[in-house]
Amino acid sequence: MTADARSPLSPTVRTSSSLDLSATPRVTVRPVPHGLVTINAGFWSNRFRAVAQHGLSTQLTHCQSTGRLENFSRSATGQPFEFEGYRFNDSDVYKWLEAASYALAQHADDALEQAVNAVVELVAAAQQADGYLNTYVSSGSTERYANLTDDHELYCMGHLIQAGIAHRRSLGSERLFNVALRAANHICAEFGPHDRTEPDGHPEIELALVELTRETGDQRYAEQALFFLDQRGTTPPQLSGESVIQDHAPVRSQHEVVGHAVRQVYLAAAMVDVAMETDDTSLLAASAKLWESTYERKAYVTGGLGARYQGESFGADFELPNTRAYAETCAAVAGVMWNARLLAATGKVRHADWLERTLYNGALVGISIDGTKYFYSNPLGVDSTPQPGDDRGANSSVLQQTQTGHARQSWYPCACCPPNIARLITSIAGYAYGQSDNTVWIHQYLASQVTMPVSESGAITLDVQTRYPWDGTVDVVVTSAPSHEIELRLRIPEWACNARLHVNDKPVSVTPGSYAGIRRTWNPGTRLQLTLPMNVRLVEAHPRVQENRGRVALVRGPLVFCLESEDHPNIDLDAIGIASNTSFASTFDEDLLGGLIKLEATGVLLAPKTNHALYQTASPQSHRGPVRLTAIPYFAWANRTPRAMRVWLPLVTQ
């Protein structure tokens, strides 16, 4: 394998990013590094601060108390020891390092930086002379690469590589990056056509190796990622040959998402990454087919992925149960990563739309508002009390089920989700903007400032002022710009019928589900005002989603809303219906969970059936009368007392 001639910028002049496509050959829209974006006070600033100031410190405490860090200390001795936790626990430490690095790139924090440096030294000390690093194997629990189907060795080293890249880009340090580089070189030496040929049962290493090519300019890492992709679905199989780990068919022949949801989506995202680096159009086309399988037939209205808690897996087409939804937080994070890569590769607005839906709903629900507690699975309906003897039951995860409802936990024995959602939120600004030749793309509406180079002759600075997603008004002010034409493209979400755009008070035509482009020479002080409608929409599911027939979800802007029993005491949430002509009041309540929009309306209280037989002759549903309902954003549920919750409500006629 030969090195590429590309020359990335040195780390001293690089800016923090999780996805650097600045030198990638086949790309439509290059994401703007989050290091170039300053998030202002507002929605995402609050979420970032919660993670950076509270979440990261509590996660580190749990890594210490659960033996994750001690595993590294003991590995450094070179002697066998009793390993603590799951075999893939190293990855939680690496994801924490990645998230902490992104946080430090945005805001200096001496205590956090000292903690990061200490953990980096633990990791470096545990690495073996040939670059191999895995504390589970070093403990003597198993041999190297004895069971790649299950042991997650390459998966863990993939997260190490991503952490090393993040640390270098964010802080300019080579310390963890060199550890990551030695691990990658070990993998390239160990695996190949004439050596070991099997991939890892849990995709992740492929994403990391491609990003390492982008960081170093050395093409052999991307070629190694391509090699691993091509080892899936071989005859005879390199792994188990099972669909649960996407080993049932060659990746270019996989057109339906199946099996473990996180593995599947990481794999599909890696296919896009490799396609962009190698100009492999067949990989990109295959990933696009998988995307259609996912987001046209298997995704929740929240962007959540994975219908079944058995195997944490996708179900059949339109199999989207509510109370038994798994919808793992990690799968939503993976969905954001996948859509970001497809957006970069194609420029198609549908990927930005689903990225937004997932960010505000299926991913954000995975973390408490104070940033210290987490959901692993994310059902769309929950009862107040568990079913007797039903250890996974209606709420999917036994660890989240309490005697009064479904509650976030501060940590889990399998703690993949907490640091994963942390690294997403601390890099959130990297999903907002994109650039192509003399074109600036605004994908997501964050209150922020960004300065980005748009040509050899200069840069453009934009100041985005908005209370989105609470309010639909987005003001984009051009602070400075080169003296030549630049196109600004603003995303008009598919749901935004009647959206309006003005440039210095002059209207510009827009179409929902597209980017509105305006090309001109921009003068400082020019103001673009985008107004997105914030009416409440009653959203129905495809008729083949059987559980939601005759039901609707309440959606306002990008936010899905839900009912909680906290706001409806002594009322069965299943007895609250909604009419198609219902009028809603949207109110910002500063005292509710730090400030939220809540929806209030008059619903319909359904009368219970008087005959309690299991089956009976059908009769019309009768109504008991009006009932006052209050809905809050789905991401905010269970931040008060964990009780019953419903996203989908019966649609009634009056």
C-alpha cells in the first residue's frame, strides 16, 4: 500500500473537527470544522455546557469507579490480572477522551485538560511494543484476535484512533495521536490479503482508519478500511456469516438494513467514508440503498433506529412498536454520523432533514437536561409500572425500568451510550455548516458565528441569530465577505410549508425540501431572514405501521412532542384522543425544566369499554368529554418524575 501525496495542514493551524473532508477527492459539500464555529447562548449552548461542565466529569468518575481506568493501569504492568467489566470497556474511555477533546477545543478548562492528560498517560502506558492495545486481552482473559466476531478488539482500537485524532486536532498534541498511529500501523501489518483476513464483528475501525488517512495523508489506512469492508459476506465467511453482524452478504449486495442496529449504521457510514476517499461509486450506491431501507421503512418518527431489543436490532419493514421500541441512543448517534456523511457526499437535503430530526429527538432524548443521566433504549410509549416478571418488558431495558416508570441512569455496566452522546454534543457545531466552490451551506440552524475560507482571496463571516427550535425565525447577518460572488444556501426543511426568506426585506422564493440559494457579492451588514412555520402538525405513520393506525404524533418544527402522566394526573394517557381540527397554544415556560416550549390544547377523553371481554362485537368509541392536554418535547420526558408517556395519540372524529 502506497502513501498519498496529499499534505494536510499541520496541527498547529488545524481546527477541531470530527470529520475532515478538506482534501477528500469525491465530496459535494465539505463540513465546516466545529473549531471554526462559536455557539452563542441558546438551545445548543445549554446542551453543550451541561455536557462539558457536568457530564464529562461524572462520566470520568464512573470510568474510575467501575475499573475501566484501572484496567489500563494493570495492563501497563505486563502481568495477568482480573479484568473488570465488559470486554469492550476500553472504548468508553476512548469516547470520553474524544468528547473531552472537543469540549476543550471550544472552552478552556484546566481541570478537564489535566484529567485528559492523565488518562492519555494511562492509555499510552498500556500499549504494547508492537502497537497492539486492548486491556481485556492484556489481562490474560483471551488471546489476541481469537474471536473477532465477539471480542471487539478492532472496534476498541478504532475508537482509540478517533480519540487520538480528536486530541491532536483539538489541542495540537501528538501524545495520544502517536499511540493511535502505532495501533493503526499494527493493524495494517497484521491484517491483509496475505495475513489475517477477518474484519471485526462490530464495525468502527473502518471509520477510524479513513479519518486517519485524512489526518495523515497516508492512503494505506483508507485502503485497509476498504479491505475490511470487502471481507464481509465472503464464502466461506470470515466471521459467523450471520446477518446480526452484517456478515451474511458482501457489503455491495446488502440493500436492506438488518441485525444489530449500531453495527449496521456504523458499517453503512463507513461505506460512504471509503467511497468518498477511493471514488468507489458502488459502495456509495449500496449505502444509499441501505439508507432508503432505513429511513423509508424502518426509522421511528424521532429518528430512532432499532425496533427489537432482542439483538438490539432492526425489525422487518414497518415493524415499529412503541412501548417495546429499542431505539438505542448509540444507534441515533450513528444515524447522525451516517446522514452527515451522505450529506457531504451527495448534497441531498433529505440527509440534513433526517440528521435534524434525529439530533433533536432520537439522540437528544438519550441524555438528561442536566447532562448527567442517560437512556440506553428509547421507547415511544411507557407505562407507569412494569409488567410483573417482565424483565425487559414494555420498556426494553431492565436497568431503566423503575417501580414508577422509565428513568435515565447515571451509568450502565454496558456504558457505550453516555460517552457517545457526549462526543456528539461536544462536536455539534460541526454539523451546522458546509462549503463547496464559492458556496456556503447552512444545514442546521444554531445560534452561532462562523468564519470560513471560501476562496483563495478571502473568508466570509456569518452571525446567525435565532431561538430555534423554539422559534422559527433565523436571522443570518453577513459580517464580512470577499469582494466577489458567493452563493449562500439555506436549508428549507421538508416540513416547512409556507416558509419565507427575505434578503434585506426583499422576498426570495423557497421550496420545502430543498436548499434556497442566493448568489451575489455580499456587503457587510446584509441580513437574510428565514421564517420557518412553527404550527403544530399532526403526523401520521405509513398504514403498514400497524401499531400507529388511527393515531397521530404532535410535531412542531423539528421537535416531536409527547404526553406525560406528570401533566395528566389520574388520567390514562391511552384515553386521551385528539381531533384533526384541534387548536394548539405554544408557550415557552421558563420554569419548566430550564425553559421549554409546551403545547396545550383541548383533547377528547375517550370512554372506557364497559365490556371487559378479551374479544367483543365492535361498537363505536364513545367520548366522555373534553380534557385539557399538555405536551412537552420528547427529548425532555422523564426529567421530572418517571411515569407514563405517549408519543402517538388516537385520532378521533367529533
